[in-house]
Amino acid sequence: MEVNVHEAKTTLSQLLRRVAAGESVVISRRGKPTAKLVPWSPPPERRRGGADRGRFRVPDNFDEEDPALNRLFEG
């Protein structure tokens, strides 16, 4: 749905009801789209560092080369 600025100002409550129902509304100024009203959704939860602390351990030989593994990558 597209409305001009004047119509958006005079019918904002109705537009917000439509947006809450899942519709999006484009607001135009002088025939050019300027803004878009869309349903609000909460931002995704931020990941916190250290959430897996203690669930795995880096082996002591992590940095050692494994010739058999290297051959698999080198072909």
C-alpha cells in the first residue's frame, strides 16, 4: 500500500493497525517513495562470549602437523 504524507498524517492510527496486521505501507512525498512502515520485530538476541566455556578442550598437540592429514589437503 502507498500513501502520500498528508494521508499518512491524517490516518496514522489506521495505518499502524494495518502494519501491526502484517502489511507494509510506503509513504511518498511528491510521488516519490520516502519511507516505509513495516511490522516491528525484536532484534535477535546477542551472542555472549564464553557460553561454551568448559564444553571442549583444545588438545595440547593442536599446532603439530600431521603428515597424513597434510596429504589429504595437498592431493
